[in-house]
Amino acid sequence: MSRHSAPVSCYLAQALLDAGDLGGGEQWARARSDEPKPEPRMAPLGHYVLADVYERQGRAADARREVAAANGSSSRSIVIAGP
């Protein structure tokens, strides 16, 4: 995946998630979050989409892990409350 396609894959992942396709959203977000050298301002997006997927699947621990990964690559912090 090229650097220029990274934002597109994040937006596609979010659109799939919004349409109820959790598997498709996870697939595209994982491809984005696994990119070896993400653009700094885009780095956390794949992790946040994965966190959203996992939260909707009831996988709170996985969601918190992805938020932590996103927060580690961002100057902003987002918190997901646990059960």
C-alpha cells in the first residue's frame, strides 16, 4: 500500500464499518494500521477504526489495545471506557 492510498483505506474502512460490514472495516483498517511507515498525522486512524470494530464486537480489551496503539502514535488521546 502506498502512502498516498493510506487515507483512502482508512476512509473505506470507516465507511464499511458505518454500513455494518465489520469484517470489511476490520480488514481495511488492519491493512492501514500495519503499514510500516505511516504518515504521522494519519498513523492513528487505522487503530481507531479497529478499536471501533472491536468495541462493536464486544471485544473491549482489544478495543482498548488499539486505542493505546493509536494514542502512542498521536499527540491526542482518546479513551474507551471498559466494562
